Amino acid sequence: MKAPIQVADAPKAIGPYSQAQVVRLHGGNRMVFTSGQVALDPASGELVSGGIAEQTERVLSNLGAVLAGAGLGFGDVVKTTVFLIDMNDFAEMNRVYERRFGATPPARTTVAVAALPKGSRIEIEAIAIGRDF
């Protein structure tokens, strides 16, 4: 069963996507697929100004809000996919990313792309596993 999640503390998902989908797994666990979060301000819907560090912070804040809406946190994330416009931004993005995820970050794939929504420089999607006990 897939249940959509919409969270007021994160920007509305772009296009026809919900911010996350929850899938119930056998044994009572939940797998949460988050849509790609970009650096949009939740209040204004506008792209956060600044460099890759500021955009990464906003993307991770938005991701955190969506995870919290599903009753999860960054510690529940098992895989992320990071999309970057410019791979020269990787080192700065990685510093911000590691501060949020800590010493043992989840598995990650980083992909260079030609364009992202609304002119963003970074987008992150995630898979998280939550246990319902």
C-alpha cells in the first residue's frame, strides 16, 4: 500500500508528485521514498539564494521536514541520490551533507545532470526505513 505524504513545513512537491510515498513492508516496517527535494523556501516557494552550501542546507532542511512528516529522521535514511548541476560543487555539498548525516552517512549516489527544477543547483531524494513497534 502506498500512502502519499504532504508536509506543510516543506515546499509543495514540483509537478504531480507527493513529497513522499510510504510502502508497508512485511513485519510492520515502512519504507519511505522521498521525492527529489530542491532548495525552495517553504513559505515563499522561491529558490534559496546563495551558493551550493546554502542550497544544500535548504534541501536537507526540506528533506528533514518530509522525513519527520513520516515519523522518521535522518538516521532512518538508508540511501540517497544527489543530483548536481556542477560536479565542482561536490566538496562543498559534501561538507554540509556530512554535518547533517554524521559519521556514518547512508549509501549515496551522486549524479551530474544538465538541469534541475526552478534553476536549483542540487536535488536530493532519499529512501528511509522505519520500524513500527
